[in-house]
Amino acid sequence: MARKLYLIFSGFVFLMVAILHLVRLVEHWPIVVGTTTIPYALSYVGLPVSATYCAWAIWLLARDRLPR
């Protein structure tokens, strides 16, 4: 049960991160930390990485449901 809950939670978190990266790229949201502006290239890398981790969590959940 703990593994299933972990996969659901981590998949959801990575999905939210991927959505935020996508919205940032579409809406051109700037991220400024102090005097430093975070470049959009971070979102171009972060979007596929977080989406892949989300898909991996979903795949592991689906794999656990299949009969062996």
C-alpha cells in the first residue's frame, strides 16, 4: 500500500510541475529570485523531465495492477 500511495503522490507532484513548466512557457511567466531571472531554457528542460517522471509513475502503477 505504501508503494502505491508513493507512486500516486509522486506522479501527481511531477504532473503539477510539468503543467507549471508548460504554462510558464505558453504565458511567458518570468521567474525572478532576488536579482536573478531564471531563464526559459530551464522550463524547456524541466517540462520533458517532469512529464517523463510522471509517466514513469503511472507506468509503475499500471504494471503493479497487471496479473503476473
